[in-house]
Amino acid sequence: MGVYYFANQIYQLSYAWPIYQSMGGSFLVRKYKTYLKFKRYLKGCALKDRSMLFGTPRVQKRDLKNLSDLEGVLVSQSNSRLHNDHAKSKSIFIGHGTGDKKYGGKAHTLESYDYLFLSGPKHLEKLLDSGLRIPPHKLIKIGNIRFDQYINGLYSREKLMERMGIPHSSMSRKNVLYAPTWQWGNGTLNKYVRSFMKEITREHNLIVRPHHFDAHLIPALKTWALLNGVKNVYFSNPNNIRTNDTMQDFLVSDILISDTSSVLYEYLITGKPIIVANTDFTGLHNMPSSMDIMSIAGFFHGFESILDVINRSLSSRTGLSGYKEMLNACFYFNDGHSVERATDFIRNLEGSLVR
């Protein structure tokens, strides 16, 4: 028996990483490219067997249509059908974010899973708006697994800033986190990043965290900043889930700018201001106002000064109480014990399987 974690892209594995750190297991990938990224970014992260190549956790390249030999629990962060033997193994879908964008691929694939871990009422609303009708016994209320790291104070803000390369002379500045999505969702990186780097860094530090599919642009953006004399800009690579985890960026930052990324909702755990950058993307879920960040966040239309929008948001405490209300409307528990709930369920499920 074992626990197996699957994702199409390495950044998606960050949603299962806290479970792995608690109970171990093995990872499954479909492509050699992802396998190599796994070896690159998770070097030295194996919990027990340090004899593995580069000290990475166990990882296998597998055909998802042929998983019948696996015994135990399969935890997936991707909307992909897992062809496992349900007498020997059970599948759990976690996903990789609960924003307003619709599921990629075929949403009805989720109905093939034995269980779904729900991060909160918004997650459930997203399933319903996708036309899915999943039996209640398959829906397990867990909460946002990644929040535990933030709630339980596992990071030092100053040490994270040092690791990011922010000098002590700049630590008194506010840190603005810009975390746009990619093409799917009309991501705003190419639209705004250069003007943001020029304007925001006049007063604040800027942390640019592109989506995984835009991470390859980081070297070019660093070069652009250097050639244009832009200082106080830092980059966070979402592929490096060990040292550039989203929750680490949340702790370092004082305010968030995003567009249609699910980080708009995850950032609610911080209680800090949020600014939504204008995008014309319309392929979003219909959500009640209590779960719609657009109803309470600040907004950047693209024609005004982003620095003015940031400074107004930082100086005003109006509306921050609404962030806490929306956090509790969107996510279950928020008590720092979601990983414990997830691992307890997985262990009980392992124990129920035929050996």
C-alpha cells in the first residue's frame, strides 16, 4: 500500500506537497519533461530515502491508462482520468486552485474519482456551476491544505526576504506581489509587467510571480529590468515549489495584484489588500457576491497610475473586514489543521482497502 501524487505540471504538486511532507509517498508524472523538472526543482527533498537520485522523492513516469497495478491511494491535482483498479486503490481529486476560471479539459472527468477533497463552499459552488452532480459521500470537507503553513507561522518573513535577495536597506519598503495568470484567463503579465516594474519600484519593492506557463519569461524580464535601470524588482519561479511557494510570497508581501488567478482568493488568508488588474476574460464561473472577489477588491483599469491605486489601498483600512468575511465564505475551517484532516482520511482509506 502507498500514497501516490499525480499532476500534469510540477507547480500543481504544491497543492499536495504538505500532505507528502506529513506522510510521504511517491509521485506520478506523464512526461519525461515533467520528470526532469521534478528532479531539478525537488533536489534533496526526499523525506526518508536519501539514496534516490539527487535526493528527490520517488517519482515514476506512468501512462494514466494503465495504473491497475497500484495499491493504495492516488491523490490528483490535475483534471485527468486515472485508470486504476478501484478494488486495490482509491482516487482523490484535490485540484490546484479554486478560482473563478472553469476547469480545463472535461469537467465531468471529476465524476470518475472516488472522493473529492473540498477546500470550501466556493469549491462546491464551482462544481455545481460546472454541471457536476457528485454524491455527497464523495465530497470530503478538508479546507485549504496550503493555508496551514501560513496560519501556523512556519516561515520567517525576514529570512524569506533575505533569500529572495531583498537587501536590508530595502526591507522598510512595502512589498507588492504581482501574480498574474497565463493565456488561459487573459493573463496580464505582458500587458502590465514592464510598466509596473518602472512605476511601482519608485516607492516599493515589486515581486513578480508569473504563472507556470510564463515562468520561462523570467530571464528576459530580468534582463529588461537590468538594461532599463530598474531596481527593487524580484522574481518568484512557481516551478520551484520548495523555495518559491505561494504562501511564502504571501507572507513577504503587503499587497497583491492579480487578474483571474485563483491566488485572488487564496490571498484572503492574509487579510491584506487585493487589487484586480483589468482583463476582458469572460469564461468565468457565476458566483454569489459573497464569493466574488470583484465585489470587494480594489481595481486597476489600466489607464490610471498603478502606484496611486496601490498607495490608496495600503493607506485605507476600509473593506479589509470584508476580506475576512469572504475568506470564511469561500474556505472551510481556516484553523491550521487541514493537512491533518487530509492525512487522517487518507490513512483511514488505506486501512479499508483489501490487501
